[in-house]
Amino acid sequence: MVIAKGINVNVPFCFKWLVDDLTNLQSSSSSASSVSEILTTSPEVALMSTSPFLLLLGYGLSRASTSFLQEARNATFAKVAQATIRKVGQSTFAHVHDLDMQYHLTSNTGTLSRTMERGTRSMSFVLNSMVFNVAPTILEVGVVTCIVNYTFGPEHALCVLSTIAAYVGYTIGITQWRTKFRRDMNKLENLGSGRVSDSLINYETVKYFTNESWEVERYGKVLRGYEEAALKTVSSLSLLNFGQNAIFSVGLTGIMYLTVSDIIAGDASVGDLVLVNGLLFQLSIPLNFIGSVYREVKQSLIDMEAMFKLRSTVPIVQDREDAVELEVKGDDMDIRFENVKFEYPSSTDRKVINGLTFDVKEGQTVALVGSSGCGKSTILRLLYRFYDPTGGKVLINDRDIREYSSSSFRKNIAVVPQDTVLFNDTILYNIRYGDLEATDEEVIEAAKKAKIHDTIMSFPQGYDTVVGERGLKLSGGEKQRVSIARAVLKKAKILFCDEPTSSLDSTTERNIMANLKEVGKSHTTIIIAHRLSTVQDADKIVVLKEGRVEEEGTHWELLRKQGMYKDMYESQQDGGEEEVLIDDGKLRGDDDDDDGKLKT
């Protein structure tokens, strides 16, 4: 960089010497009419006449050398910069995955994606700007000022410094003023991105309620706000550019006036006028870049600020420094909820779990039943440690799960969620996600256990069928069975099923439950269920009410107790065992089968 700038500063000197030589040559051989006559006039004149050609050659070499050195610098630094950007982007992505459930529930996925994307892009720009623009320009300004001071005196140097100071000061001042417009643009861009993402993800819902025009108008309001902020940004940019050009023009006129005065006084040559003009114009290029670079760096710092704010977000749930690995010996995997209390951070006045105590012994199948809102799904989130209880303990093998590293016990829990979301990839990939090292044969075996293999083979691409975003190309039942296959493939000690057959028809439901019962022989299994017929064979049924255990026992034990379970069971029997569910203590019909059609 230093060598390149040194050679670059030499270019105006080549012009100065060229002009001076041509002026001297013209005065020494005014009677000659051609180059051949000049060369034969005298040895001194001949030597003088060759100097301009040598200077032109030097000028060309200087330009070429400067370009070569700059490109070599670019190539050398690019590897370092790109490696840094990759590491920061990757670590930011990892950090987002480490953030707790509460953060993701309250954040917009589209906004998060934009924040990460702009942050890494801005880091690339800042690194390139500092190395390729800011540092070289500061060096060049220093060198030019010293040369002008040494060659022409302090008045010329002061003129150069004053011009640069006014230019930089004006640029910073206007840019600071413009920053608020850019912040508004960023905010609205994030909002628009989030709304687009949210609307497209909920494509079916939009269609069901014919609200396309509402979604378009909602997005249009954001775009109109963005348009206004963008117009202010462009207008202020025009003001900035005009002011910069005016300041530079005044400075250039001033230093040329001083130089012309020196020429008239006989203290400088015509070549010196070319020199100061060349030096100042040479500064104009990086200064113009500095103006735009400062604007962009300012914007980039705003984008980076958002990314680093994201990176500085501390997860609510973290592993302790002294956390140990969960070591599973044989099939030993007991679970106990001990006087657990919990309320979500967004609604601290309502305890979702309130003094919950129950246990699941190794190899048992335990069913959790109760009306919606009684805390069944929250139990999964506490067991998986998406949240920590506000009171009590969740124990695995008689040890608080907070004493284990999260990864060590999570890898021992396989989950079949109620709402299955699949990756926009092949069926093979989605099932293999349960164990990324599984062979194709193991994937197929898991699919057979989930009763999805025959369905997959009926597709033209078989296991290579792409399921679409969030698995929308598959029916609800097909997605659920892919989810079950994925959980089976994980071969975890604990199997947690949150309504595993909620989207299946009666025949498939019976087959799946039979398979899960077989799989459960080598697992500690917890099943959340609304349809009591699916869990009658469970080793224990825990009936929940308002976040605590109302009663527990086997199916027949609970019927004999004449309590809440018996009331729920009789309600479902009266309404049709597979037609009625309990929801918030009320009956509702389960009117959709595997294909989303109404049952008859």
C-alpha cells in the first residue's frame, strides 16, 4: 500500500518535469521546425529533447505499477476479509440457534434473517473500506501535504489542509443529519421483510379468508413509508454532493491562485502549476471515495450495530459452567417433575404449571390428558429445557436437568410434535434429520415403522420427493408420519409424543399406536393425548387440571375413582370415541381426517 501510494504521488511530478522540459526545449530550439532538426542542433539540445519521451515512459510505468500493486493488495486482503466474514456469519447463526424459546417466540424470522444478512455484508464493506480507502487516503493526504509544504511553502500546505478539513467536516455533518433517514429506511425494510415472510408462510390462511387485498394493502403501507424515507435520503445526498464539489473547487482555485502568483513573481515554473493541480486532483478521487465511504460506513455501522446487538443477546436459559454430561447406563432413564411451578415471561400473572409432581419410570409409557391450557405441552418445553421452572425441579435419573449440559440430555429425547414442520427438502432428508449419519436402509426401516413407506413409494420420486416449504406438499397425516419416522430414527431413550396421531385416520391411528407401543418397549415414553382411546393401554395416565395433577393411575383405576377422567371418558363415549375431543373443558368435534376431509 505504501509503495503504491508513493508511486502514485510521483505521477504529477512526471507531468511537471514534462511541462518544464518542453518549455525549456521550446525556448532553446525555437528556430527548429521538426524533431529531426532538434536532434541535430547540438548535443545539449538533443539530450534535452529525449527527456520528455523518458518522462512519458516513466509516467506510463508509474501508472501501471500503481495499478499492479493495488490489485495485488486487493487479492491478498480478500482472503483474510472473506474468512473473517464467514466466521462472524457462522458464529452469529450459531448464536441465534442458542437463543432461548422465548426470544424466538417474540421475534420475527424475516427480520432476524435480514439483520444477519445486512450485518455480515456491512462487515465486509467496513473491512474493505478501511484497508482500501480510509488508510490509503490518510497516508496520501499526509504525503501530499508534506510535499506541498516542502516545495511551495506553508501557505500552499495550509490551503490543502483547509480544503480537506472543510470537505471532511461538511461530509461528516451532513451525513450525521442524513443518518436518521437511513435508520427509518432500515426499520421499514425490516418491517416489510417480516410482513412478506409472515404472509407467504401463512399462504393457505390468506386464501381461506380471501384476504389477499388486505395483505397487499398492509405491505403497501410499509412501502409508502419506505418511499418517503428513500426520497429524503436521495435529496440529502444531492445536497451533500453539491457541497463537496463546491468546497473542493474553492480549494483548488485558491492553491492555483497562489501558484500563479509565484510564477508571475518568478518563484515557480509553469510545471509547478501542473504539479499542484495534479496533486490536488489526485486527492479528489480518494476524497470523493471518502465522502461516499463515510456515508456507507456510517450505514454499515448501523447494520453491524443491529447484528452485534443480536450477538450480545444473552439467552435466558444457559448451561452452567460446571454442567456435566448425562451418561446413560443401559436403559436407565427415569424422569420426575417435583413440585414444578412455571409461568411464561409474557404472562407472569398466570401460572401455567402450579405445583406439578409426577414421575415416569424407565420403560414406562405415561399419558398426559386434560383440557386445553392445562399445561400438557408446557411439560415438553420444560423437559427439553426451552424454559427453566420458576419453582421446583425437573429431574432425570434423580438429578436436576439444570446440572446437565443441554445437548447431552436433549440427544436422549425424541419428539413427535403436534404441528409438524418439515424442511423444504426431500422426504429422505427430513426423516434422516433424526440421525444425520443413518443409512438409507435405516431411514426406510423407520418409515416402515411409521407406516409411511408405502405412501412414499407411491410418489413418482419416492424418497427423493421434495416436500415444499414447511412440508405443504404433504397432507397433515403424511407430515405427521414423517415426523414419527424421524423420531424413531433418533433412537433416543425418551420418546415424547404430543398428539402423535392427531392428523391420522382411525385405521392408521391404530397401526401407529401399535407401532409406538412396540417402540416404547425400549423407550421411556410420554404421550400427550386428547382421544382417551389412544392411551388406554398406558402404564399410567396423569390427568392434569390448571397446571397440577388432578389424579393418576391406569385406565381402569381412574374409571373406578369416579373422578375427572371418568367424566372425560364418558363424554367421549357419548359423543363418539373418535369424534369428540376435550377443549377448554368443552366438547368439540374432530371433523377432519388424514386428508383434511370432513368425517361422516
